[in-house]
Amino acid sequence: MIAAIEPTWYLLLAAMLFGIGAFGLLIRRNPLVMFMCIELMLNAANLTFVALATQLGDINGQTAVFFVMVVAAAEVVVGLGIIVSILRRRPGATADDLAELKG
Amino acid sequence: MADLVWLIPAFPLAGFALILLFGRRLGDPRAGYLATAAVFASFAVAVAIYFDLLSRPEDERQTVVTLFSWLPVGSLQIDLAFLADPLSILMCLFVTGIGGLIHLFAVGYMHGDPKFSKFFMYLNLFVFSMTLLVLGENLLVTFLGWEGVGTCSYLLISFWHTRDSAATAGKKAFVTNRVGDFGVMLAMFLAFESVGSLSYPVLNEAAETGSLAASTASGITLLLLLGAAGKSAQIPLYLWLPDAMEGPTPVSALIHAATMVTGGVFLLTRVNPVIVASYDWVPTTIAWVGAITALFAATIALAQNDIKKVLAYSTVSQIGYMVLAVGTGAYVAAIFHMVTHAAFKALLFLGAGSVIHGMHDEQDMRKMGALRAFMPITAATFIVGWLAIAGVPPFSGFWSKDEILLFAMAESVPLYVVGVVTAVLTAFYMTRQVIMVFFGEATWTSHANEDEAPEVAEGDEPVETHDAHGEFKPHESPPVMWIPLVVLAGLAAVGGIINLPNVLGIPSGTQYKLEEWLHPVVEFGEAEITGTWAYDNKVLLIVIAVAAALAGLVLAWTVYLKKRIQPWEPTLFAKGWYYDQAVSWFMGNPGRDGFEAVAEFDQKVVDGAVNGVAVAVKETASGTSRSQTGYVRQYAGIIGIGVVLLLGWFVVIRGIL
């Protein structure tokens, strides 16, 4: 029998996912990829919630995950809409090109 | 009845509103009659209230009528309230009575003027303001009227504003009055600061019970004296009044003789307990301001050739007498002289207006003479006014002037001497005027036509419509103008009966009527002179006063009619002691430099501070906005760093986990 995977591993995985997401957000300029990085970070947080909820036997962590999923879905709808409309107007625009509001 | 006191200002206000709305449609002369009716309606109300107050016991002759709460701000509670008491009703009686007669005269005098209805609109607004001034229950309502008469004065002096001198004179009056208004405002602040109220009864009560410190009372009195000097044309602020003669003559009569200029004396009388509560030198200062003004203006009047300028300086001089009376504690005498002066000076001014009208806008007395044959009624009434102001018994001016001199003597001999010298001068210059205008040789025949033409050409619009060039002949004025003259002449002749002294076998039932009437108002302030040398030698003082009047009269008679003595009219007097020029020079040179320095201070320091703050804010803001680079990834990085720092702070420093 395979030994039960310790919650620590889940947390470690979540931290790695979050790090990749954050790092990707900072270095990539394609808005769509940046968006995916944000999703990655959100899911890293979700994984943390679930892992700790199991470990502590507390259902509240899993409830929070649903909230995050709903918010992420809504965010995707709005965010993708904005990105698509921007790219339609300015094909190939990167996040750095969209700097009209700078001081 | 006294509750209806608000009707007194309401009628002229209604007249003002009606003429404002329908003035053009009413036109000439109906707008004038409407205005006159409004003022006489006020007069009727004032008479009714007078009898109402008279029927009450003496200590109940005071009614406060509150219309509404005007300024309820914290502890500052000011009502728009009227005070109907013997003083205010007396003032209303002569303001509306004599004002009404002047309105009537103006209907004739202003006939044909293109701005006829506007003139009466201003006149009604003026009477409204004046009644507000005298009826106010507190300093602020009075101040509202005070500013109102100042504004109307400006509008009316510069009524013929196309004439440069008229526009300038209006501005001069307004600016000079502002200096005095500033004193009244500061007095109000001081009164509120110390008593917590601007109401006259409260203020006077505080002064009577001694809860008002002598220093505060002195401050209030001196500031009000500054205000009075502005409005009542006393030294050092008298110089607007002679220039104010640029306005139409009824304006000179109404504003600058009968009503507005008495505002200062009225205000000082109103607060007489405060004057008493001041240091002893304060009333003395008031008395000397009045005495010096009286003498000073009388000397200037000696050498004026403009018929209205003589009367203007004589007004300054006569009001000097009133201020002198206030300073010696003779409040009743001051009000008495105010009433008689209102009658005879209105008469003289309207008489002068009638002369100017009959002479086709000629004001120079050197181009008049022997007019009594052409204007018999004007001449006869003017002579009554002349005898009244000269102080010849039994005309009204004699009684009131004598009362003032009596109190001056009781106070100090120098004041009395100044008063008597002024009386001589008054009789002298008025006689000179009467001779130059109505007696002697006719000097107008040769001058009339050559001077007439440029006069009309100067203005943009002809002021009079009945100019008849070529055949010049002075004429008597229409009845609408001489009827007020006759009524005023009657008042000027017998006006003295309201306050006869207890000498020379005058029946005791008729003595000191005005003093009895005003007793509740001036009870606290009125000086007590029984037992003084002056009081015991009243008859002697009367003899001296009569002798002084006759001396001035006879002297002028010999100089100007008999021509036995060469006239002595030094340029110093004709130029008004160069006071005007001195003020102009001072204001033009060091004064101008001073004000320019202030303006520069304002620009550099005050504006500099304000602008500096704005610039600093702008710099900071644009510096901060530069951190908004527009790079989303940079923001994300900053957020990330912030999160790490926060986490580090919680873990390492707060020790959570």
C-alpha cells in the first residue's frame, strides 16, 4: 500500500504553482498568458484550501474554494471579454503597449 | 396704533416698488405725485402714532415692534425690529413731513427731466432708508438705513451723471461716507463683544447700570463719532457735503440739509447713556469737533459765490452746532436745532432751487441781484429762512441756537465764544447771500445769455426744457414749487414754539414742550445745568445772542448793500482753507504710495503665500503621478513586493505563526 501523501506535499505543490504563476505574470507580456498565470495562482490558493481543510477536518476551507471558483469564472468572462476586444482593435498588443493612463 | 409703526417705512418702499415697475408708464408728473403721496401717507401714520404715544403715561411711550428674526446666529440674535419712542417718532415726523414737501417741490423742479420717474424712485428709496435709520431697534437695522441713505445719496448726487463733476461728486460722497461707516461697523462689533447685543435698549441699559466699562463705552462713542463725522459732515470728513451740491436742488434740500446729515447726531443722541458712561474727555472731544466744524465751515461760507455752496457750508456749520450740543449733554437742544434746521434749511435750499429754476440754471450769486421784484414769493420765504438761520427772534433758529449756546456756556467759556463767533458769521454770510441774490443791483442782464449757451452744450441732454434764449427774464416758480416754500416758511417762522425757554414772561404752560416729550429718551444723558452761572444769567445770554445776530446782519448790510466797507473775502476762505487740496495732495502722494505698498504686499506676500501653496501641491501631485507608469507588470511586481513585506512584518516583527 502506498503510504498516504502528506498534506505538506500538497502545500509544497501549491507554493510551486503560485510561484510559477507569479513569475509568469511578471515576465510575460502577452495578456492572455498573464491571464493564465493569474488562474494558476488562484488554483494554487485553492489547492492550499483543500489540503488544509482535509488535514484540519474543517469543511469551511472547501466552501472557500467554491467561492474562489465562482469569482474566477466571473473574472474570466469579464477579463477575456476585455482582452478580446482590445486585441480586436489593436492586433498583437502586449500589456506594456496598453499604457495610455500613465502619469 | 404704535404697533403699526412698520407702515412708516412701508409706504415709501411701496412707492419705490410701484415707480420701479410702472414708473415709465406713470411718467411726468404722475410718478412724482405718487411718490409725494407715499411720503405724506407715512407722515399721517407718524402723526397718528405721535398722538397715540402722547396719550400714554410718560414711561410707557416705548413700543418695540418685531417683524421677524433677522439673524439668529448662535448668541447673535438680531431682529428686524422697530422702536417707536418719542425720539424716533419725532424724527419720523420731520423726515416724512419735510420730505413730503420737498417731494412736492421736486415735482415742479424736475418737470421735463428725461429721468423724471427714476428721480422719484430714488427719493422714495431714500425716505424709506431714512425712516429705517431712525426707527431701527438695534444698531444693525439703523446701519441698514444708514447704508441705504448713503447709497441713495450717491445715486442722487450723480443723478445727472453725464456731467463729469456730478459723477465725481457722487463717488466722493460715497467714498468719504465709507470711512465713517467703517467706524459704525467697528462700534457694532465692540458693542456685541461687550454687551452681547446690538439692541439700543439693552446697550443703553448696560450703560445706565454701569455694567459697560468706561473704556468700552469710550471706544463705542468715539467710533460712532467717526461714523457721525462721515454722515453728518463734520471735520475731518465734511468735504463730501459741499460737492454734493452737484445733485438736483431738491436732493440738496432733502438729503444734505433736512434728513440724512442729521443721522449722525441722531445716532449719538440714541446712545446718550453710552456717551455718559464714557471717560469725561470723550464728550468734550465731541463738543470741540462740533464747535470747530461750526466755526470752520462758517468762515468758508463767507467767501463762496455759488448760491448752493453757501448753503452747503452753512449746513456743515449748523450741524456742527448740533454736535456741539451733543457733546455738552444738551441732547434736547441738539434735536431741537435739528428740527428747526430741517425746516429752515429745507426752505433755504428749495428757495435757492426756485431761484436757480427762475434764473435758468444760473447758480453764481454774482450774476443775480434784485430778484425780489421778479420772484416775490421766493424772496419773501427765503427772507424768513434767512432770519431763522441768522438767529433773529422770534424765528425758530433763534430759540434752538440759544439753547445750544446756553449749554455750551454752562460747559465751558471757550466753547461758548466759538459758538457766538459762529453765530455772528452765520448772520453775516446769510445776509450777504440774501443781498447778493434778492437786493442790490441786477447783475444778470449782461451775463445771462452768454453763459447760458455753453452750459447746455456741455451736457449730453438739456437739463431744462423751458430755456428761452434771447429774451432772458427771471420768473417766479409755479405753485407746486412755491406752496412747499410757504408751508416751510411758516414752520421756520414759528418752529421755536416747540421748546420755548422759561424767560421773558413766556407763559409757563408752553415752555420746554420738546424737553418734556424727549424726557424718557434723554433722561440719563441730559446735562443738569440748573444752578450754574449760565442758567442764572439766561437773559444776558439771550441778549448777547441777539446782539451777535444783529451785529452780523448790520455788518453785512453795510458791506454789501451800502458798500461803505470793502468786502473782505480772502482766497483762503474761498478755497475752503485748502482742506480739499490738502486731502487730495496727501491721498495723491504719500497716501497713494502707502496704498501701493499695501497693494504690493498683497500681491507679493498674501497672493504669494496662496500661490505658493498651490504650486507646492501641484509639484507633489505631478511627482506622485509619475509613479503611475502604465506597466501592468510593474504594478503586479509592486503588489508582490508589498505582500512579501507585509508577510515578513507579521511573521518576523509581530511574531504571528
